[in-house]
Amino acid sequence: MFIEPRTKTLTSLIVLALGLVAPLASQTVGRLDIRVKDQNGEAIQGASVTLTQIGGSATTFERTTNKRGAAIIAVKDATFNYSLSISADGFQPVETQVKPIVSETKRFSYELMKFGSAPAPSPADETETPRELTNTPAEAKHNEGVEALRSGDPEGALALFDEALALEPDLVPAHSALAGIHLQQGRLDQAVSAAERLLELEPNSVRAINILYDAGQQKGDDKLVKRAERLFEDAGVSLDNPAFKYNQATDALALGDLQTAKGLYEQALALEPTLTPAQAGLATVEHALGNYAAAAELAEKVLAVDSDSLRALRIRYDSYSKLGDSAKEQEAFDQLAQHDPETLATQLYEQANQLFNAGQTEQAQDLLLKVLRADDSHVDAYFLLGLCAVNTGDIAIAKQNFEKYLSFGPTGDNAETARQMLQHL
């Protein structure tokens, strides 16, 4: 007898939380699109935007708004909250908190009040500032392009980015993505054109300058290389700075450009072999590319320095699982379960539920036992184990799990089904 449980569908973020690689992401990166305007709705160019991670590494990002009053910031870990400070000459500063979304661009609009105007609202009093904006049609197309790029379809992504720019010609992230794709595909003239357009919109865009530099090197165009070097110098960037390479890699990763990110992380590590954030970033990329042995090795290096790194713990566990190394998988599972039992259990339960509904009962049982090793209070795992036992004909085990499920609460989502099963077994 096959009975499908009435279990709730889990969001894709559960997959993200374990750090497994799925199209649109397995990464923890996110992007913030900050728009700054005055009381009349006019863009404020040159406003200082400072974003600081709350907790973890306390990473700080500093940007200046462009002529559209926009500042784009890619963060490597969108699972954290961030404090945001915005200031501009002649205006009252704004201090607040924001929360990125993994693998998406989240857009906010802020209105700065001139000095001498009514006081700017405190974060506790804010009603419209910050204001989260819904995606425009162009931004929706751009996000589809990012999804296509991360799923390994650069040409499909290219078409979607072009559609986005047809709707909104000044959409900075789309120009940035186009330049990267053209460079990666060897269309160097088109990469240069896209990078030049990006520089028009964001004069100090380090990503655009980097693409010009790489394209010049590949073309053997010394004039273009020297121009890029001057632009780097004007932007205060040293080509031999590992932090620069790391930040460029993180920006590429946020756009789904895995090959560019990999090369830049490797360059950062060549300059500073013990740069732990770059090791973690490269581990993420190698895992996304299916290079599980390399991903596991890098995750081990990160954990040797930071034993509490959830990203490294998740990558190490899944990499050893994909490699079929049972001993190391078990060790990695136990350590991950100690640090993040609820997320691990939830993600494994979702996989088990899918296997059960596909008729793969024994595989589902194996995962459900792992769920309970990670979190023995995961109530739905007991119910699903009961159904698995019914399908395999192990009535005693079925009864035991249904009774355990009901012991957590007689009014759970599947309580009535569990009681009916106990009556008929």
C-alpha cells in the first residue's frame, strides 16, 4: 500500500541553507541595490553608502552612489543582517538595518532630508524609509538571466540580459553580466563595448575596469591594458592586492559567473595562500562546478582555521557524500549536525519526502534515519518513517513511528492520518 503524506512543501531556501548547489543557488551571496533620493525625488549622486555585516566576520563595504543615485553591493553571505549608513553633503544621514536575499537582488529606496528640514525618522519610526521596491519588468528579466547563467546556459542568459536592457537601457547589473559573459565566451570586442557602457553608468566600476584589462591582455592590446591600469590607479586599486582579487571574485560569483570567479579566487590565493575567505569562496565555486574533491580539500583548509564555518561544514559534508567516501561523510555529517542540526534535518527531510513520493522507499528510510540523527525532535520524520514501514510491510516499526509522531502533538498536520493508520494496522 502506497500512501502519500500530506507534508508541507519546503521553500528553495532550505536547499540554500545546506549549501548544496542547485540552479539559482547554492550560494550564499546576495546583492543590494540602494537608491538614494532627495525630498523632491531627485537622485543624489556622490552619497556615501556603508554596509557592515552584523555578526560573523563583520565585513564592511563602502560605495558611492552614481548619477542615478544608485549603489550596488554584492555581499558574500546574505544570511546575515547588515547595518546600513547613508550620508551626503547637506543632508541628514540615515542609519538602519537591511537583510539581503540569497541569490537575488534586493532593492531599497531612501529619501534623505536636507539639514534644517523635519528630522529624519529613527529606524524604529520608519514607515516608508527604507522602502523595499518590487522588481521592474527589466529587473525580473535580469534575474531570469542570472538563473540561466547559474544553470549553465550562458547564451540563454545573454538573450535575457538583452531583453532586460531593451526594457531599461541603464540597468547596471545587466551590463555587468553581459560584459562578463562576452569575456568568458571569447567575444572580446563585445566584452569591451559592454564594459565601456558599464563605466559610463558607474565611472569607477572596478568590475568594468577588470574586464577591460583582461580583454586587453587576451587581445594583445597594450593600449587597452595601459588604459585599464590607469583606471585602476585612478580608482585606488592595486592589481597585486589579494583583497581586490577576492572582491572581484565575489562580485563574479554573485552574477553566477563561476569560471571568472574561480580564476580570481585562485589569483587571490596565489598572492596570499592563507586567505581564508578566498578559500571558502573557491570551495563554493568548485562545489558548484562539480569538482567535489577540490571543494572538500578547500573546505578542510577553511575549517582548520575556522571550525565553526557553516558554509565550509556544509560543502565538506555534501562533497564527501557526492564522492561516496562513507567514513569522511559520516564524520562531516556529525560535525555539521552539531553546528546546525535543524537546517540539516530539514533539508534531508525534503530529499526523503521526494524519494518517498517517487516510490524509492528504502532510500527515503536511509535519509530519514539521518534526519533523526541530526534532530530527534523532527516530528514529520517519524510520520514519514511510519509510511515507509507500511510500504515495506514492517508493521511493528510503522506503529512505533506513528505513535512517536502523535506523542509530539495529537493535532499535527498528519495526526488524523496517523490515528487511522494505527487503527487499521
